[in-house]
Amino acid sequence: MGGDCELFRIGMGGGTLAEAEAWVHRMHDRFTRFSESSELSHFNASAGEWTAVSVELEAMLKEALRAWELSGGLVHVATLRALLAAGYTRDYSLGATPTSTPPPPPEPLPDLLAVRDGEARLARDAAIDLGGIAKGWLADRLAEALAPNCLVNLCGDLFARGPGETGEGWPVGFGDRTVLLRDMGAATSGTTKRMWGPGLHHLIDPRTSKPATTDLKEASVIAGSAADAEIYAKVALLLGANAAGKWLEGRALAWSLV
């Protein structure tokens, strides 16, 4: 997942925490772009052809299309080639590689990705990185299955379900404060955690195919689901301080911009 994951539960639920942890590891192995044997890598390698996909990958691809539409094209999973050109070619702990000329901005995602029951197709030469889309979607699914009173945090994309220990909600760090969340999702998007040079970081702006230029270092958002919070946080970061708040109004439940 690229960071720390946390699972908390009060009372009984579906399976054990150890089983939930094992599920997270399996999902990581299946949907990472850093393994040639992962389901995601096989899907990218099949670009240009209809390919059988698992129930989980089908759902995440549909989520990617929803995110593209909801964000007005700013959340675009088909920016992997731009990410590779910027130097993020392997696990961040191993360091970046020399950058190359960025590719042209990607076409609208619905022109590059088609999904139907049990199958999906990428346009030839397209490649995707599910990234935060996967983390938000997985956090929502795991919280639903884990217990009526639980907190699932997958590297900053989290869902707090139920009243927590005190009945007031689960305490979650949010910007410079702690908030109590109950049946809500939260996510943070930033440019400093994975930065490897001046202006070089992992957040690609699909309008330019380059690492985003923004006056925000971090955007944290609370929403009705972890998936929505992930989308909203990324849009806010790309829009910058002046436009982010207006865009988030009526969508997010709360936000913090740094």
C-alpha cells in the first residue's frame, strides 16, 4: 500500500483482525503496479484487448471512471506513463530513477477504458495506476465487512464505522486537530511525502502529464466514504488554495488545506 495501515475493532465482527490484515496484503499484491505478476500489471500488459478481470478489479475500474467524471477529469488513473517519466518507476523506498520527457496529456478516461461484466479493455498503449482509488475503495469495503464498530486506515485513506470506544466516534487526526468520525471517510493528498527533487513528486496533473504545480502542500477531506474523500482531496490539491474551497462546498463534509 506504500505506507502504514491500521485496523481497529470494538466488539465482534466478520473474521479476525489477523484475517483482515492478510486480506489487505493480498489486495496489495494483486493490485500493485510494482510487480509484473500482479493482476493490475497483467491488465496493463493486455492493453488493446478485452480481458477477463476479477470482481474486485472490475469494481475498482468502475470506481476510476466514476472518479474521473466526479472530478471533471482531474482524477485520472491513466497517468501511469507520466508518473514513470517523472521518475517514479519503482517502490519509493528504492529511490527515483532519471526522468524522461513526459508523454502528452491522456485522452478522457472513458476513451481509454471500457468495463463490462467480468471484462475490461484499455486502449492500446494506455496504462493505469489505481493508487489512491484502490486504497479508498478497499478501506470502505473492509470496514463494511470487519465490524459494526471499527476503523480501517489504509495509508491515510480511512473509514470510521460506528460509535468508537466512547460512543462519540473514532478519534482521527485531521490537519492540526483531532476530530471524532462516525460512519465517515477521510483522506489526505499531499506532494511532500513522495518527493524526489525540485518540482518532482507523485501527484501527476492529467492536464499537463507533469507533477502538479500547486500552492498547497496537503489537502485533507472528510466525506461520506473513503473513496469520495480520496477523490475530493486530490481535486483540492490540484486546484490549489484559491479554488479548492469553492469546489469542495456541497461535496465534502469538512476539509483542511495546508
